Amino acid sequence: MQYSLDIDMSLLKSGHEATFEQVYNAFYSSLYFFANQYINKNADAENLVQETFLALWMYKENLSGNTPGSIKAWLYTTLKNKCLNHLEKESHKLNYNNHQLHQYKIDIDILGHMEISEVTFDEIERLLYKALEQMPEQCRRVFEMSRFKNLKNKEIANSLNISTKAVEANITRALKHLRIHLKDYLPLCILLGLL
Amino acid sequence: MDKNTIWQLITKQLPTDKEKQVWDEIVQSPELLTTYKDLKRTWSLSGSQPQFSDEQLEQRYSQFKNRYQKPSIGTKFLRQFAGYAAAIIIAFAASYALWHISDKSKPITNQVMHFEAGQGSINSFVLADGSIIWLNSNSSIDIVSIADNSVEVNLTGEALFDIIHDDKRRFIVNVRNLIIEDLGTRFTVRNYNNDNEITATLIDGEIAVKDSAHLLSQVLAPGQKLSYSIDDGTYTINTIDTTYTGKWTEEKFEFVNKTLGDIARDLENWYGVTITFKDDKLKQERFTGVIQKSTSIENVLDIITYPAGIKYSINASKNTKEIMIH
């Protein structure tokens, strides 16, 4: 899936900068998205993500897991704790109305009970794959390339030897298919950014 | 209410008035609240928003590197820096950003750099020679020039300077019409807009304080505090106990025989509240103590006012809290 990307853990642990950058690029967007759900100010959310990567750089030698999935879980856990600290500090300030304070309390509760492991992300993936299996072959391939390998439409067209127009049509078809098929999984569709 | 509405709330698709209404319904029903929490948890972990473009990522990454790493020395330096950052983060359990300002071999000249610490936050950054500057809440600093033989900064608010002295390089802090020069040292300077005096307190080493009109020229010894009146340019030098000076860098309020009037301004800067006194005499009450900043303002007020038998009231409106001390 998203991190079917290859990360050489021993290179990361030994401080190989290009590998570190690879990890940074692979997870920055989704970590920022996470922080942004709980932290109102974009700049604060961004800072927390940057600090999370600094922490990764500092503790990389001591990471226990050996898979990219374990880094993902480690990054999310670290960021979660940073968000939690930030919210607790914020909630002590007084320039918030009741509505906002309430929201802080609930967010603190969500984060406080959040356990993140590799399995967490597997669950979400499994649901998606189930839906993808039902798709016509070509359509699925195009969709996977676009969504999970982050290839540009033109690159997909070249590698499958079809026109860019056909690629676009297939992506539209895939999305439509997912929408119909997953209508019972409405949350998931929204979750995957398909609706 | 159906799941979909909750999703729309979480994914911010509702108009503001509707949002509030949905929210009110959710907090009143334990069942809806559980659904909300579950969905928000999953949604936040999904990473499903549009990805950043390559250019955006590149920009973030170089920002990251500039903040934490000295490019020319590479990873070894980053490790040192990171170790230092870890020490700070662990010691003070707060979030800081470390900036790296300039590479000594390639001094940046005539370039203004601006740093600030917002309300309720403290920032620190490290200069190329290892000197550290801490910025207190609501403060900003401009590095106006870095040359081979001098560094000049302009300060608004409060800062603590831990400067590695270099005989060949002067370090100068400008605050309004005062010029404070490091002669090897650790010192704090305070110059908030809501203060009516500038203070410079020396913890270690030696600093020189001058004004632009050459009426004042003093060299301070450790433990001395110079207070300069903005209104009439008079000044006093006192010897104080500096045990707690700069405690704010550890996210603590330090009040050593401080008047309630001064304390009120510190609280205003940190919590973003307005504090008024019913009777001006109360401003002269004094208090000594160290209080964690992570605590709520009610706690701080309780600690300060209770022993003195003073009462306070809080009047909360939309985005501001007004506190009356009586």
C-alpha cells in the first residue's frame, strides 16, 4: 500500500540521510493530516510534525521494529503524544469559549485512548482491498498505480501502453465502482477521499 | 442523527451554524459521542487528504533541515544538535524549536532574521557559535546584522541570552534607546510594550548597558539588575537573588518578591487574559514563589491570592477573559 515503498531499516538506523528523507516524504502528508484533525492552527500542526521527525532522527538507532510499518506506527504514536501535550497545554489557557474547551476535552480523550500499531493501519487497508478485488482488471491496475504508487497519469499510460485519456476514464470508473460497492461503507469512502 | 452527519462534521463539510447544532446534539448523547470519537479516530489515522506535491515536500524538508541541521557539517552536527534538543525537551518537557542561524565560515551579512514566540509559548534558538537565545511568551527578536566582528539584535518582549563570549565579536542587544553589550555572559532583558521600564539582569559574566544619548553607561556585575524607566530615563541598579532569574525558560513563572502589578502583566502575556485591579494599592502586594506554567490560570491565581487574603473574579466572554482582583 502507501508504504509498499522500500525502506532499508539498517540504512535509516545508521543515519543515512537519503533514507531519512525518503521516510520523511513518505509519511509527511498523512502525519500532517493527522495533526491537523486535532490542532486548529496549521502552523502548530506543522511544527509538531517537524518535531516528530526530529525525534525520529534522534531515536532512530533505538527503533525496535524492523519494518516500514513499524516506523509508521512509531511516527504516529510520537505525533499523537505531542498533540496530546499540546492540547492539554492549550486547554489551560482561558481565551477559549465553552464550545472550544469541550472540543479540546473530547480530542484529549480520543488521543489519550488511542493505541497505534501496525495492525491499526492493516484494518483500513483490508477493507479497501476487498473492494478493489471486485473491480475489472485494467481498471483496478490503473487505480492502484495512481493511488498507491502515486504515479502520474502519463506514467501509468506509458507503462500500460494505453492513452492518458484511457487512464483518466479508468480512474473515474474505479471511483464510481468503489462508490457503489462501498455504499455500506460510507465512512470508509469518505475516509479514502473517494467521495 | 445519522452517521453521515457526524462524518460531515468531522470532515468539516457543515456550515458553521449547523456545525454548532450538530455538536450540541452529540455532546448530549453518550451514544453519539462514542460514534463521534470512533469515527474521528479512524478518520485522523486514514491519511486520506490530498498528498502534498513533491515541491511542497521538498520545501518542508529543507525547512526541517535548516531548523535542525547545519548543512556543511552534515549528519554529525545534526546528531549533536539533536542531542542538545533532546536534553532541552526532556529537561523542560516542552516543545521548542531550534534554529540554526548562520554558518561561521560563511557569515550572513546585512540580513534581517525574525523570530518570535507567541502567546503561551517559549522558543529558543542556537547561534552558529553555540550561543543560545530564549524567547519568552509574546516576544520577538530581529537579528539585524551578523558580521565577522559583531552581531546585533533588536528585542521586543523578554529574552534570556546565554552568549559564548568572543573578544573578536561583539554581541549587542538593542531595546528602544538602550544598548546592552555582552562582555561574556548569561543575562535577561525585558522590554514588553505593556511594561513601563526596561530591565536587564545579569546572571553570569559581564554586560555593559548604555543609552543612545550617552547619559547612561554602566557595567553590571553578576546578580545586578538594572531598571530603566521609559518615561523619564532614570534608572536604578539593585543587587538581587538570581536563583530564579530566567526560570521562565523552564516554563515556570518566577516571582521573587514581585508585586502583584508585575505578576499580572506576566499572566496577561502568558494566558492572554486582561487583569484589572479594583484598588491600585493591591498592585503593591508582594509575592515570592515558582509556579509551573502548565497549570491553569485559576490555579495560579489561587496560589497567589489565597495567602494574602485577596479575592478575584473571572468574567468570561466570547474570546477574552477578564479578571478583576479585589
